Amino acid sequence: MSFNVAILEPLAPDTAVERSILEPLGGRVVTVGATSSAIAAVAAINPQALFVRRQRVGAPLLEAAGALKVVACYGEDISNIDLASATRNKVAVVSVPEYGAEHEKSDHVLALYLALQRRIVPRDRHTRAGRRSERYADPIPGRLGAVLGLVGCGPAGLEAARKFAALGFARTICADPTIDDETLAHHSIARTDITTLCQTADVVMLDLPIDKKPLHVIDAAYLALMKSTTILINVCRGDCVDEPALADALNRYALFGAGLDVFSSEPPSRDNPLLTAPNTILSDNTSRYSQRTIEILRTHAAEDVAKVISGRTPNHWANPWT
């Protein structure tokens, strides 16, 4: 058996991982260039398998590949896939929701926190410019005995709790009705409500699941409850935070700082007020990234594609019809 495989958005310069899994089955892996028309390229390749990241896969693209059997998403977010059209065309959609990125995400949260807390970025700029920071103009509160607050508590939040405890944080509190008491007790995390969390926490980390797509969980009212020394860190979804309200709180120094890896639109628009807000560190949706996680993503996605092509049930099938 031979079949074509199209990769619309490669995760790496080569296709060695995908080829190592699919070529033994007869797969021919083809990368589509970023400047190519996806629909035209897919129609020309007529693949049985399609790998994507964020590119929209709607009915026109699905119907352009008559042989298509499976669309594999590099990651857990499948919001760019028209599931109804895929199901109607009997195209399986698979994802990779679990690939151990809690280690990278919690490291990223820790890095954002330390850089904000110690004002590393402005101090770097001052030092390069030959100036010394004004210590009383740019105060740094002590954090010994501080409280970490988790809004949502996934694997990354649990790992962050362990790492923040090593920094000297006294306790971690969590507002997440979906997590069980046994897990919280095992990680020495206390359950609370979001109002109490916002009033209490010195660092607020958002770790909500990507499939629940909340809108403005942290809004102006919750921001107003936070202390002026609080740091907010978001590595889950951009629409979890009311961005204009957050920028306003930062500009009024009602909040100490914010570390953001995600935004309501990606990349953030040039008029996003957070781009000019004080003591804010922004990164480009890379909290999950490392060479290790990229290889795991590619491997797990290709393994599920191989299962579909071979007539087996994939591990993470988003639109099962049987």
C-alpha cells in the first residue's frame, strides 16, 4: 500500500520523525510551503493524511482531498478544524492533548515570575544604558511566605506549585471545581473560590483547560480584588483575561506586573494596550516549547495517523462516528 501525507505547517525543518513512522506503511511525506495555496496544494497531493497546527481546515480543503482519511493536529487545540465537515466526509481528526509539556509550561511560568518580580528586563535596559535603577522608584516586595493562586489546576499548575514551594512560597490555593480533593491533597494545595483567590494570592497563574474556551474569566472586577503587589501570569488562553482591563490595572499600578504567553488574537495586534503596559513581559505562545516536546508532538501525531491508516482506533480521536 502506498499513500501520500501532506504537512501544511511543519514543526521542524525536516520530516524525519513523521517519515520514520509512516514510510514503513507506504507513506510518502510531502511538506507544503507556507506561500502555497493550501487547497490547491492538498488537491495536487491528494493525501490520505494531513498534518496541521493552526491553519484553518474547513469544508473546501477537506473536499479538495478525496482520499483524505485523517487530519492530525500538532497539539491539543482543534478549534481550527471544521469537525462537522470532517465527520461528514468520514475524516478522522486526531490531536495530541498530552505530551508532558507541564514541565516546560511551569518552567516558563517560573521564568516570567522571577523576571517580573526582580524587574530583570528594565534593569537590563538601565544597565546597558549606563544607568542605575532607582530602588525606591521601582520597589520590589519580598515574597517569603507568599501564596500562589491557581485559576484552573492542570498538570502545569500542579508542577508549578511544587516549584514555587521550592522558592519559599508558603502555600498554593486553587479555584477549580473539576479537580478532585485527593489530587489537591497529594500536592498540598488548598481549594478555594476565585474571589478569595484573587484577594489572597501574590501570584495568580491561569491554567484553565484549552477545550473550555472561557471568555474573560479574569475581568475588571476580579482584577480590582487583587493586591497592588500581585503578579498575574497567563499561559493557557488569551481570552481568559480582559486585556484592556488588565492593561488599565497595570498602567494605574494597581497590579505589580503581568507575564503573558497568550493573547486574544495571535500574534497580538499592534494596538493591544498590553504592548505598552509597565512591568509586563510578553512571549509568543512558547510556554510549551522545547526540543523534547516538539519531538513528542510529532511522534504521537504520526502514531495516531498510522493507526487510522492501518484501520485501528487512534488514541485521541476528536470526532468518532462509530
